[in-house]
Amino acid sequence: MSFNHEVDRANVLAEALPYIQKYYGKTIVVKYGGNAMISEGLRHAVISDIILLHLVGIRVVVVHGGGPEISGMLKKIGKESKFVDGLRYTDQETMDIVQQILCGKVNKDLVATLNRTGGKAIGLCGMDGGLFQAKVLDEKYGQVGEIVHVDATVVEDALANGYIPVVSTVAQGVDAECSYNINADTAAAKLATALDAERLILLTDVRGLLRDPKDESTLIPSLTISQVHALVQDGIISGGMIPKIECCVEAVRSGVKSAVILDGRIEHSILIELLSDEGIGTMLH
């Protein structure tokens, strides 16, 4: 039994070889958030996936959110989380917390975990090296920004020096002396474009795009940009999936080879997606 098990393991590694060759030296941007960040087991799987990719010569960039941590801290100081059209309403006090939690706690905890697990990670936020520059998106959201320019030099430098850059999505204001809260999916898509990435992976808490949201067997494994409009019209792409798909479309239109909406609730989903024949999310190309 054990011998067969070893053969299986060898086969898995052999199957991964052409994919490792395909992605070797290429850049992959992973947007990390949701359940995969909260559950200890999943968190460990994501971290080890990132380190494995890094060690086989793939340039991995991690972009993270931190919604639950921000909500938790606001609750501690007795401030209620308020959402407008699904975006966190961000007044000055909330923005201070967002910056502390994202650039400080969440970012550095993630960096420390990667380093402890044998990686070589470095934490960056959108203000470092003028990485993300933004203007106000709409007054009704408060200090929520829209990225107007990405200067990826600092990320490129980190990659060139063998680091795994870990990026939090707080941007430097260009229209005012302030910082802005940026949606992490959008930031990941813009950064993937600026880095000319091979692939953008958005880890989410859903199986991918489903024809029938109640039936996971109706996963749409791949679609082209031209098919998106009809799927929105038919209501198959709806609700919270619309902005995610829009991010993917935007990235692919701007030169990223492919973008994947991937189920972060599956252990090692990143490795399965990148290094096996399986492919488990919804890929836009």
C-alpha cells in the first residue's frame, strides 16, 4: 500500500513538471482574503502553496485584504461598520484603523508567517514607493479610492532580490494629502497588469462562477471576455460576482494572460489550479 502511495506521489510531482516549466520565472499575483485567511488550516495551506511556488522559481506576489480584522477593531473601539453599495464607508477615523490594521497588523503577520515557514517575504503597502496612487472614488464612500496610477518598481525590485512581496491595499492620495482604502480585488488586478503577470488568482469563498448558484456541479471552468456580457444579462453573473469578474476582465484586457476566480475553501487550491491538469476555478482568458 505504502509503495503505491509513493508511486502516486511521484506521479503527482511528474504531472507538475510541465506546469513548473511553464510558470518558471513568470509572475503570479494572488489576491488573498476571505475564509482562507481566517481558517487556520486553510491559512497554512495557502502559505505553503505560496512558498512552494516561490521555491520552484515562480515570482509570487501576494495582495491581501483584511475586512474581518478591520471590523473586529472597529467593534473594539465601539464604532459600527457601515457599508454603502457593498463598500466599507470610510471616514477619517475608520481610515486610520484601516491603515493600522492592513499596513500594520495583517501585513506584518502574513510576512512573519511566510518567513517562519521558510519563505523570504517583505511587506509593502500602497504608499511605499508610490506603489498605488489614487483619487477619491465617490464622496458617498468617504476615503475609498480609485487607483489612477501604479508604480510597480518597488515590487519589481523585491522580486528581483528574491523576496515574496506582500502588499496591503492602502493608497497614497493624489488629489488630497490623505490615504485611501482600496478594494483588494481591484488593487490585485491593477498590480497584475503593471507587473505584466502571467496569471491573476482571486481567492474567494465560492466554488467559482456557477450556472446555478445552488449547484456546484454547474461550475463554468473557463470563459472568454466576449462571453461575459451575455452572462451578466442572463443573471448568471450577479451580485458580488460582478465586481470580481469585472476585475478579471480588466486585467485580461490589459495584458494579464489569464485570471482565475478560485475557491479558497479548498486546501491547496492554488497548487491544484497552477500545477495540475485539474484546474478547479473559473478562468477568464
